[in-house]
Amino acid sequence: MLKTRLTQAFGIEHPVVLAPMDVVSGGRLATAVATAGGLGMIGGGYGDREWLERELGAVHGTRVGCGFITWSLARRPGLLDLALAHEPAAVMLSFGDPTPFADRIRAAGVPLLCQVHTLDQARQAIDARADVVVGQGGEAGGHGVGSRSTFTLVPDIADLIAARAPDTLLVAAGGVADGRGLAAALALGADGVLAGTRFWATEEAAVSPLAHRRAVAAGGDDTVRTRVYDIVRQYPWPSEFDGRLLRNPFVDRWHGREADLVAHMPEAVAEFHQAVAEQDFDVANMIVGEAVGQVREILPAGDVVRRMAREAAERLGRFAPETAALTG
């Protein structure tokens, strides 16, 4: 077992957190991760109250957390009350200023996780008194600010936390799909990892088998950061964010031609919705990160958690005797 400040603070066995992926991270996936000893998180996403209420109620007494897109939550603040009523293990806020919600979360006695992509955002999270800062590099799937890599962002945030708020925990995200990534994150100063793509590719994820098969055949070079799908889905994302996903002919047609896409919106929107209904992933989007290249099979989520922790412990332990001999 790997004991870190994260495992001690949350009473979990492994320092592994499920990314609260919109729609994908439902009650079934969050429960599977929690049951295996990680921290399961339901994705509150864009604020579908009926979906969120159903998934929060589907965990059958298992304690899991819930994550929200902060700018979307600001439009439906009542969803936070819904989540807090279920006494979640944590609430995670991403993509916006957490300050307007931090006091309500803290008053409920629920730990606050804030996902950040820059040092300025990390400072904002610390000022909001986040219990956990999640430093996400540009390798990650989904939305973010793609200018920083996990390998450099995490130690920068670790140093910032050490100087300003040493009791704050740090979780690394972006490009973590196996024990190597977990071991590296711990070495960089993190207390654990948050993983999305690897859990997207599990049996409990709400993902089409056709999408899973396509992802297993893909590599990290097949992903791209783009705003194409935010445009066609008509989601008002702040301009500093774009999203990493798997390339396909639809992305190749419109990426770099966003103005033309806007000019052809009715046709593009109709094409997209038809593709989603038909599971045509030459057009429909698949939100995965560079770590998709490390996914070669669809596993139960519990196996992913346990394997990741075991491999990380083995890797860290393998070098411990050599390190002791060199420094002794």
C-alpha cells in the first residue's frame, strides 16, 4: 500500500482519484473506484439535475464525491445544494473562480478540491482555502489550459503550496494512466493522482463499446486540443479553455477553420447530433487525453485502481535500495 497525506485525509486505501468526467463518471463508475479503495467522483458536468440526482442516488451508501464545471454551476447554483445533501466525500470545482462556492462547501464540512492549470489559478485556489489543489497538465483529456505540462506544473505548485499553505494537499492530473504515472507524481511532490482517460476506458464508464474499441487502437499522437466541439455543441466556454480529444475526420475538417464552422452551424449541428445518435465516431467526439496511448484493454475500474497502486509501489520500492546505497 502507498500511504500518503491524501489516503490519510480521505480514509482511502490508494492515492487515486477518479476524474469527475461529465456523464461518463456516473454512480456506477464512482462506486467501483471507491469500493476498490480510491476516491470516486461523479461528474456534475453541465448541470443536468435529473441525471445528477439519479447518479448520486445510485451509489447505494458508498461515499463518493461530485465535481462541477464552475462557470456552469454559477448558472445553476442549486445543484451544489443537491450534491451537499448527499453528504459527498468531496466537491471538486474546475474551470472558474471557486470563491463564490467555497464557503458553502466548507460550512457543510465537505473537503474542497480545486482543479487548476496555471500557477495563478493555484494561488486562487489557495486563497479560496481549498483542501486539495489538483494540478492538471495539458496532456489531459477534456478542457484545460494547454500551455503547461504535468511534469513541470506539479512541482511548481508543490513549491507554491510549501511556501504558502503547507497543509494543502496536491493531486497531479494529466497523462496518468498506470503505476508509472502515479510513481512519477509522488516523486514530483504530489500526494496522489486524478485520472480520467484510464477510467474512461473501463467497464463501468458510461461509454459506447464502439468508442472503447476505437480508443484502444489509438495513440497519444492521435489527440488534439481544439474548440471545434464547444462550437458545434454551443457551449459557452471561456476563451482561455480548449479541449483535448481524439482526432477524427470532423475535427480535421473544421480545426483551424472555426470561423467557417460558425458560418455552417445549422448543417454542422445536425450532422453532429445525428452522429451521436448513431455512434458514428468519425463525427461524434471522444474526449480522451494523451494517455490513451497507454490504454490497451478495457478493464474493470477496480482492477485499474489496484494495478496502478501496486505498480507504483513496486517502482518506488525497486529504486529505494539503490538510492540508499548511493546516499549511505
